[in-house]
Amino acid sequence: MLWRGLCPRSRLPLGLALCVSLLCWLYVYPVYRIPDEKEIVQEILQQAGWKRNQTAIAAFRRLLEQCCDAQRLFAVTKVNSPLGKNLKFDGEFLYSLAVNNEIFSMFPQDTPFQLPLKKCSVVGNGGILKESNCGSQIDKADFVMRFQNLLWSRKSFVESMKVYGHSYIYMPAFSMKTGTDPSFRTYYTLSDFSANQTILFANPDFLRNVEKFWKGKGIHAKRLSTGLFLVSVALGLCEDVTLYGFWPFSMDLHGRIISHHYYDNVMPFSGYHAMPEEFLQLWLLHKSGILKMQIGKCEENTKQ
């Protein structure tokens, strides 16, 4: 009915009719142009100092709780994923895994954190993080979330984790089939070496709901980035969130060329993630005072 009301039938020539139909389509679904790098950099440079907005934080947290309930569902537990439950993978169409005794034994009883967490740093992999001098500022947070590549030597992996002390490793065992075996192997490796880290498996229900939430806000991607999933966890669990290294562009704020990651320049698969769109959503949260994005170098004794 909407289509016919906007574009009533007529005896117009075919070419003109198609043109009118296209104009009607653009009226109903206007094209949104993503700003280019220079426009984004210019806006950031013109941005005034960041100010926390507690009202906006509370409102956004309510939205996230209604859709995704991170505090209860961000990880699978014995409470939210009982024995016999069918875990439907969020990244594999029509694929699921039943919770048997072996799998159930890997789950914590319930969410292991004392919630809400206070001040959290979420550390991305952007090349802008290199030589940013943000290490001490990141470590001042009560809780730090970062990305770590797996090492397939069991002993090397356990050794590499020691620097983090008592910590948690969040893995997508029930997201895509290719992630199940590495996640379980990591669990058993840490268990065999009596390591000081605890494995938490991402809850596919939570991941699925987070994806729907952000796509409803205009992110057009086959799959959200791991970074945006983790930011969503932080916004659901933490009172104060600061992001570091979330920068998907090829130049920094001064126009200098930088690597895609701080540790290499390997580009992601084209068309899989929508990194600029994700960045703009996060930047909107920054401007609204909901979270803070640290872009560029950190200064000593920065007050937030």
C-alpha cells in the first residue's frame, strides 16, 4: 500500500516510470553517505573536550539491557545454559550444539564478576595505538579488555598469558564452527597447566542480539567486528568506558600514514566488516558522553 500510494500507476513511458520509481525509492530509503577520512579527521580536530553524560549513559544502558542483557547473558554459564540446552550458533545458519556433561563442566556457575565493573579500558588493535604512550593510562582502569592472538604451542601460550595474572579469556566457542575446537583446546590447555586464567565462552544469544541491535542503528555488514562486540560487553558491564586503538583509517590525525594494526598491516577481508560505520557509531557515543574514545597520543595525568 505504501508503494502504490507514493507511486500511483500511470501510462508513463517505461523509462520515465522507472525514473519515478527510483525517486520514490530514494524518498522512502534515502542514501546515507559515509564521510571520508579527511572529513572525519576534521570533525575530530574541531571537537571540544569530552564530558561524561550520566543521563545519556543510563538511557543507553537501558537500551542495551532490553535487547541484550550483558550482565546476565554475555557469557554462557550453568545458570543461563543448563544441561541439555541447544546452543544455536549466531554465526552459522541452522547449526547448534547441545550442552552435554563435558561442555557443561566448562561453564562457570554464574557471571564471575562483581557488577557493575567500575572503570574499564577496551583496547583495540588499530595502528593509531602504536607509540601512543597510552599504556599507563590504560592500566589505571579497574578492568582492561584487550585482544590477543592465540599461540598454538600450548606452553608458549600459557607463558604468554602469565603477564596478565588472574584474568579471563573470552572466546567464541559457540559462534562459528571454526571457533569451537580452538576454544575448547584453550580451556583444556589452561586447565592442564593450572594457569591463573579463566575461560569464558561468549553466549551466542548475546552475540546474536548485539548484532541485531547495531544493525538496527545502521551498520551494514556481514558480521560485526570483534571490537564492537567487546565494546557492547563493556557498555553492559562497566560504569565508565574508554576505548583505545579503535581507528580503522589509513592516516592519523596529522595526516601521517599508519598501519592497519599496531602490530602488522594485514587488511581484513573486503566487505566482511563495516569498520567506518562502526567507528561513526562509536564516535556518536563519544560525542554524547556515553563512552570516551582516546584517539592519538595520551597525555600524562589526563583528567577524564
